[in-house]
Amino acid sequence: MLLKLEKGFDRFADIIGYITAFTMVLMILNVFYDVVMRYFFRSGSIAMQEMEWHLFSVIILLGIAYTLKEDGHVRVDLIYDRLTDKKKAIINMVGVVTFILPIALLIGTGSIDYVIEAFESGEQSGDPGGLTNRWLVKSLIPLSFFLLIITSIGFFIKNLNVYKGLHSYGGNDIDHEIEHLRKDIADHKHNIEEGENKWLV
């Protein structure tokens, strides 16, 4: 049951990762367009230049949740790397409950008013020809931290599975499945041998 839950949360995080990757491609194309227009045609667009940091904001904010799923956030590994999988799992679970969830909840709920204010005031770029509806990019702040809450629950479940010995950090699901197949083959071979011995007797 817990392994199925873990896979479900991982799939959800993967969707966020795909969206982030697609946004990265859009940002690269945007920068390429700006460079070509500026240096080859001596023209440019304020809106397209602002779109660069808007897209970059999407990548960073959505990437927080996906990076947690991949356990890719920066940590001090001087002690952590030397610990057993169970002790690592305990540290990660405590970190989720005491740090990630409270901070994500605080920022997620606290930034909603910030978005509403931008929407009601019709906040837009201060530069002529800049982007309007700045509340759209600001709405990613609470959204990204609510997504982080969801993926942190999946991260907690993953570490709980490691603590219970359902899989390890290094092995992941593939090695875990291979080990299960080996055990099944060994059991099947043992049953065949027992059956042959009974037939001989």
C-alpha cells in the first residue's frame, strides 16, 4: 500500500518536472529570440525581455517540488552520507515534519494576500510595453509551496518505506524488483527440486 502511494506521489512530481522542463525550453527560445532581435536586427521587446524572468520564476518555483522528489536539494553530506539508510530516513522524515511542511505552509498561505493585492490593483510592468497581469506570476508563489507540501508528503512516505526496509536509497525500485525476481526464481527452483525428489521416492 505504501509503495503504491509512493509511486503515485512520484508520478505527480514527475508531471511537475515535465512542466518545468517544458518551461525551460520556452525560456531558452525566448532568450534566443531576444539575442537575435537585439544584435542582428537592432530591435527588441520589453515584454519579451520581461518574459525571460517570468519563465525563470516558473522554473525555480515549480522546480522546488520536483527537486525534493529527486532528493536533489543541497545538504551538508559530511555526516549524512556515513549513516545507514534507516538513520537517513529518520533525519528526512523529521526534516519534513519540522521544517519543510511548516515553512511551506507559512509561505503558501502568507503569500495569497500578496497575489490578491496584485490582482485587485492591476499590477503590471513599470516599463512601457512591459507585461501586464503580474498577479499571474506572483500566484506561482503560493501554488509552488502548496505543490511542495504535496511532494513532501510523498517524500515522507518514501523515507518511511526505506525505514521499514521496503527499499533502499541506492537500489531504488528497479533493483528492488530484481531482488524480488531472484527470490521468486530461487523459490520456484526449490519447489521443482522438492517435487522431483518426491517423484523419485
